[in-house]
Amino acid sequence: MRSLAIANPCASSALRRSSPLCSEDPSSPPLLPISCALLQSRSGGKPGGWHFGGALRIDCASRSIRKDGSNNHIFASISDVLVEQSVENAHFPRGDMWSVHKFGGTCMGTSKRIQNVADIVLNDSSERKLVVVSAMSKVTDMMYDLVYKAQSRDDSYVSAIDNVFEKHMLAAKDLLDGEDLARFLSQLQFDISNLKAMLRAIYIAGHATESFSDFVVGHGELWSAQMLSYAIKKSGRPCSWMDTRDVLIVNPTSSNQVDPDYLESEKRLEKWFAQCPADTIIATGFIASTPQNIPTTLKRDGSDFSAAILGALVRARQVTIWTDVNGVFSADPRKVSEAVILRTLSYQEAWEMSYFGANVLHPRTIIPVMKHNIPIVIRNIFNLSAPGTMICQPPVNENGDKKSLESVVKAFATIDNLALVNVEGSGMAGVPGTASGIFGTVKDVGANVIMISQASSEHSICFAVPEKEVTAVSAALQSRFRQALDAGRLSRVEVIPDCSILAAVGQRMASTPGVSATLFDALAKAHINVRAIAQGCSEYNITVVLKQEDCVRALRAVHSRFYLSKTTLAVGIIGPGLIGGTLLDQLRDQAAHLKEKFNIDLRVMGITGLRTMVLSDIGIDLTRWREFYKEKSEAANLDKFAQHVHENHFFPNTVLVDCTADTNIASRYYDWLRKGIHVITPNKKANSGPLDQYLKLRKLQRLSYTHYFYEATVGAGLPIISTLRGLLETGDKILHIEGIFSGTLSYIFNNFKGTRSFSEVVAEAKVAGYTEPDPRDDLSGTDVARKVIILARESGLKLELSDIPVQSLVPEPLRACSSAEEFMQKLPNFDEDRTKELNDAEAAGEVVRYVGVVDMVNEKGMVELRRYKREHPFAQLSGSDNIIAFTTTRYNNQPLIVRGPGAGAEVTAGGVFSDILRLASYLGAPS
């Protein structure tokens, strides 16, 4: 009989397992009722050997055990020799006939879920199937906790292991029955007894080696694999289960990483398959062995790694990773609610996303399958109708002739809790070894460098590290470069805390024009400052470092810009009165259309009036905003209101819409714009107020990506401001602007004719709602003067409101009336003067109109009554229409005329709505 020396009895198949190497009966009677806790000491003669104080003789044919004191070897029967000879002649089938499935702990969490896994395996029509399973949900943590408690001499490890037993016993009783249940429970009881003995030894020693810990933890996978194999056998499908410690051989390279030994693993797989030539194999994930047969694990995400390695070994058609999500998202769906499932990713794209924190796969999982071009598919076990995401090598011409930004940028990922370290100094330029010294020091500290950015002048190098490591890094650099800092060759070692990394990932980004520009434009428009940039020549990612508080907003902004979601605007409405209320109704009526046709999602996050306000975290239901405002309102606080609307990080872009005529609110525009809040308003007070404040406001707007739109301040919904800007931006020169800017006064003078008195027409306009509650506000001409000053300043004149002479239509004696009613009672006493003006004009074939004028030639403005011939465009108005004539160098002989309704809540709100849509267009929505 040939003797076989085993380096580590705990690691050998015979001793570490209490069931055969493989079996269609996964719980055959225990082969060796022996616990590794009985091990006493390492053999001094042979590294890795174990001394038992005697030898065990194993007869594999009869499964008998004999103790022999003559030597320290374990002997195997001649059957081992026959197995080895058969392996030499065995041929393991490899290729597309294999499909590999991996089911994680969530998928195996309960007996019902294990049965669901069995059904998926049974329904797979592949010729051969290899299924890799994790331990049941939470079991791996429970097993690690057992070891921790035992080595900490915490007696509760005994009750903790009983909980492990009970969890698996209850699952087995739900899943199995009859002889299968009895066999599994017998096996489970045997394993638990052995583990108790081992944990007792660890308890006494107060220490557990890594290999012992790995041995204990690996039992969770053994039990789940056995239960699944029973469940599949119940349906009549032959099936074997594999302890992958017999097959997968890995070389530990660090405390958190191992490298597979593919050549040795292939040999062991051939040997295993020679004894268990099954078409369906259930394999344990996460666990493996070293070349010395010492149990180990594949570390983080080890089950995925197991599946990838086994997929490569069998040259599978595909590896399917089953999880609890529908696939890989274009961004973290917890941060970007509109994130979409990606149908395909290249290996490199998935690799980059994993590195930057996306919940895809660990980068090392991709390496084994990538070598053989085997696709990985991420699918949801709880939603079998979802196709999932395929990670594969894309065709050379993946997008045909169309290579848009959407097809190039696939997704976005973020890493939080980072700090940026900036090493800077003129003495760094051209000095060999500076970068080496910096990163050598960081390496000695043991810190992980996430990203590096170096100026081409070598004047500065900055890099990102986890925030918990930055103190040690900074201290080490200060010490290492103390002499250079003291001599001034280095100016500083600066730490910038509270940072995040945002990465855009996609194939061939660097070779596609416009990607970087679009990315940084989206960040700028969201008012986000970038601290550092890195783009590798691999073309797979663009990385930026920014403040952590801006991270979610930045993620949403870039995600929205690159086709993957709606252009979302967080809107705050100030002044839910006539104009504001009408605007809210218009938003309500158009919301669905804007989402469907233009991908614009307008979320009204708050509404505030003078006394009360209402706030929402997700957006107010505009179908019942009036009820919501009435029932849920709180005391108005404009600072709190603006902060709430702006600091909701789920919406990268914020706009406050001021529908009031309040000077106090207009005075806040500058601060809002400075904070990155867009402002839209029909309120004329800001643009017609003090000149220095106006100039300060416009300068801020020009220097930032924050928008300030005020089309409705002149002419309500008419395109007056945009027309004027268009003329100026195309190089035309404004000579003269003249217009009827007041809908109220337009109505009055359009109807003041014949035998009608002036006071009668004013009263009629008041009843019809064309005037303010006090008609003197209209008749004073101040409103027209504000529109004139706005146009004058837009045209380049630096005038104050007081520079505009205004002809008031309020008789001097009536300006001191205590009420509007008193004013209206006394107004007929002054009709005679107005009637004379009207009669004189009619006698000359003319009409009287109240107009505002911007005279660019003489650099002045005015508001006054003027007479026009009946054929003049100003004489052709009806109702409350406005009309504005632009006389320019291009439109000199024939002025450019803009005419239409210039007053009323509907048209004014419509003008504001138009500005909101223009803002959405600037932020990335289709125009």
C-alpha cells in the first residue's frame, strides 16, 4: 500500500471535510470523525506538517481508520493510485456547453429562496451547469463573529454557534424531507460538533490563525451548497456538489488579495471531475486552498471571484451573477432617482466603475473571464423578466457610424470621505525624484492613493487619499520634506478635507470631441467648483475632485446632461397671487407634456407668500397646490425658503421665481445668484432700482453660469428684452425705442374718444380689472418709467430712475387723496383738460397716446403724452395691447415693431413660464 504524506491534515480533503470528495449523495456518512481542534503542534521536521503523537492509517476503500504508533504518516489505499491513474486519462469537457451561475447570500437567504435558486438552475437549458453559491445571508458574518468571540474568550460563542445550527436546521426542515433531511441534519450536527471543539481550542489559546479562521468561516458555503444540491436532486436531476478547496488553488499576495494558480487549479479540476463526472455541479464560493492545501478565502467579493475563476477554467459560454438589483445602473439610484439600467458595459468600463465605488463587481472578478472573452451578466433573482446588464468585450464598431456623447459616456460613480493633499513649490520643477519621494512616503504610511493630478510644470502635485489616512500622510510628508520646506524649495503641504471624487466612465471618451467640455459645462451650470482633474490616456474615465457637500448635486447635474435622465429643476414660487397662482396653474397643465416631449421635470419645492409658506422635499402636487398651501403652511421665512429649495441635493439646479412687486425681495437677487440659484421674475424693482445695484447684479450674472431672466418685466409675455438683446448681440446699434408699455393706459386711451369722458373710461378700466386697486399707481406713469429705465440700461445707458422725466396723469390736487375711492369721486372734476387735449388731437387727425421713450442719440429717456397720425401703428391698437418700435441702424426707415397683449395675469405668467423653459434649455434640455 502506497503511503501519502499530508502537509496539513486540516487542509486535506480527508480531514477537513466530513463528507466524500464529491457525491450525488452529498451527505454520505462522515469519512473521518476527527476535529482539527485535536491538532497539538506543528512538526519540527517538515514545514507545515502536523504532529498527532501517532499516525492514522486510512483505508479509503473501506473507510476504516487504524491508529499505528510506528510512524507519523497518513496512508492511503491502492484506490488513490487508481484515481490518479484515471485522472491522467480523463478529459474534462470545456467550452460553450457550460453556463456558470453565481448566487449570493441574499439569493440563498431562506429556504424559499434556495428553492427559487434550484428552479432557476433546473430551467437553464444549458448542456452543463456549474453553480457557485455563497453562505446563507448573514452567515459569513456570524462565523467570523464565532472566531472573534472564541479568541476573545467570550463564552457566548457557544450560544452563537447554536444559533448558526438552528438557522440551517430550520431552513433544511422547510426545504427538505425524508432521508435527504436526515442526512443533511446528521452532517450539520457533525460539523457543528467539530467546530465547537475547534472553537474551544481557540478559546483556550486566545488566538486563531488566519487559516483556522478561514476554515471555520468556509462552512457556511459548504452547508448552502449541500442544501441546494439536495433541492435540485429532489426534482430528479443528477447533481454533485464541489468543495472548491479541492479545486481552486490560490497564492496569497497580501492580507486582502490572492492570485489564482490556474495551471494547478486546472489539474485539480480534472482530478475532481474524473471522480464526479456530473452535468450539474454545485460549487462553494468564497473558499479555496493554498498550494500547501491550507484553507483560505478569496477575500472581499470572493464568491463572484470564484464564479469568474471557475468560468475561466471551464471556458463557459457565460457567467451569470444573480443579485437583488435589475442590473448595473448609470449612477447610484439612491442619489440619482432617474438612473437607468445599462444593457451593456465593456470589461474596462465595469472595471473603472468598480474602482470608483459603483456597486458593480470587484475589479479582480473581471480579470479571469476577460482573458477568455466570457461575458458576465448581472441579473435580478427577484425580477426574472429584467434582462440585466451584460459585461463583455464590445464589438469594434459598437455604435455603428453614430458615436454620440450618450454612447461614449456610460455611467457615473462617486467616492466620498476623501481628502486632497497638495504638495507645491517652485523648487519641485525639474528636480528628479520629487514625485518618487512623495509617493514613497505615502506608501510607507500605508495609505491608498485614489487619484493623482500633476501640473505639467511640475510646480505642484496633488492626490486624493481616504480622509481617515490624511493626518498620517500629511505628518509623514512634513517630516520627509522638512528641509525643503524650511529652505523654501517647497512652499507647502496643504490638506483639503471633505472632498469627493466624481468619475465619468465610458469607452473611447478621450477620442470623442466635446465630452470633457460637456462635463465641465454641466458642473459649472450647477455652480460647482472643481478642485482637481485627472484624465488618463486609457480613455475610460474623467475624474474630478470636488467638495463633498456638492457631490450629489454634481452627480445629478452631469447625469442629467448626458442623456441619462430628465433635466430637473427645483422651483420655488414667491408670491402665489394673481400672476404666481396663474403660473402654478400653467405649470400644472403642462407638467406631463414637458416630461414626455422635452424630458424636463419641473419640481415646485416651495411656495411662499408674505405671511405663510409651504415646503416639500419631493415636489408639491400642483393639482391641489391651493389646498396644500392652505392646509400645510407655516410662517413665512424667506431665508429658510431659499435654503430649502436650493439645498435639496437630489436636484442639481434651483430657480426662484419672484412673482411679486416687492423691493425687499428684489434686493435678495444678488445673494441668490451668488449661491448658484437662478432667478426669474416679472418684478421690475431690481432692474429699475439704484444703478450701482443693477450693475453689480448684471456683472455677477456675466461672470457666472447662474442665469437671471426677466423678460416679463417689460411687455409681460411679449419678447421685448430678447428682441433688444438679439439686435445688440448681432452688432446692430439702437437709435430710438418708443412704445406704449402700459396695458392699463393703452386700454384707457384706446377707449378715450368721441363723447366719453376720461374719468368714465378710467372707472370702466378699474371695474374690468385693468388697473391696480388704486388707479393712481397706473396714471402716475411710474410703472412705464421703470420699463423705460430697464430698456435704457439694457441698451447701455447708465441712468437712474430719477433721470427720467415723467408726465403724470394724476391731477396735482388729487395726489394727496386718502383713498382710491376718494380719488375716483373727484377725478371727473378734471375731465375738462383731458377732453381739450383729445379734441385738439382729433381736429388735427391725430390720436393721443401715453408712451415711454429711450433716446439713445441724446442718451436720455422720458414718459409723456404724445400725438400720432391715425395711420401710425400706435394709433391702430385695441384693448390693452402694447406696442414697441425699435429704430436702429438696420431698422431705420422702417422700425422693428413688436405688438401684442402687454398686460394680464395669463400673458405675464406665460412670459415667466417661457423664461423657465429657456433656463431648462440652457441647462441641457432640448430646445
